[in-house]
Amino acid sequence: FASCFHELANFADKVTITANEKLLPLFRRSFPAKFNFISRDADLSNLNFDAQAPVMTALAALRQSESDFGNAKNPYLFADAKRVDEVFDKIRPLAVDRPIIGISWHSKAKPFGKYRSIALEHLVSYLPEDAIFLILQYGDFEAEISKVIELTGRDIHTFSDIDKWQDVDG
């Protein structure tokens, strides 16, 4: 959805976007002052606005064809550089000169999560043999990860000190 935020700004002097609390630091860092990001749980009764639209409606209006995705300003999201360095300081010694690939393979979203999910073993079978994998998946998948490591011998790592559900920057 965030790929269309810059385009939405063409229609207003100020754009207020409500989002999940865990996304606010990322959005505030990534978009200019013209944007006001607030928790989707906030009381909106004091806000004064001229128009409102659910983000999916805005996305549908701005992305009517596949080619419309080319209108997005890229990149449009910016990671916390300090946090990136912290994670890479941990993974680089394990990777040496091999490519590092972050993987996530399962969605619980209803009703389409099953279409966004793939078995971990199947996913890694399509990825480079020399790569080191960094788990980005949230949830309890330790047994599946262990099984895939045992069956495939692939180099898969996770950092338990990062809350993959709440800590988007991590």
C-alpha cells in the first residue's frame, strides 16, 4: 500500500494515514513532513480533514494496471541504518562471501494467506545453493526450520533477540 503514498500527496496539502503502531517508525522515517502517520487505534474525532479513503481504495484508484506500479517512487521505504548495521554485523561473519537471502514463507492472512504461503523446504530448493538464509518469518516455525536444515543441509539462521512480529525495523 505504501507504494502509492507519494502519489496520494499530489492530491492534498497534508496526508494523514492511520497504520498499525509497529509500522509508524518506518513510515515516519520514510516519508516527508507532508505526511502525518498516526496509530489506527487513535481517536480520529479531533482530526479535521476534507476527504477520506481507505488505503485499499486509494491503491485501487492508483494501480489500475500492472504498469501503474511503475509510478511508485523507488525506494519508498527506508530501513533504520543503525539497526541494519546491527543485523549485518551478526550475519556477515556467518555468510563470509556468500549471498544473504532473507526469507518469509507463510501468511496467516484470511482468506488469501494460503495463496501467499509455500513450504519452506520447497522455497529453499529454488534458491542459490551457496546462499545463507536469514529467517524473516514471524511465528513459531522452529520445528519446520530444523527439519529443513536436517533434510537439505542448507545454511539457515534466525535471531531470537528480534521480535519478527512487532519489530518491523529489526
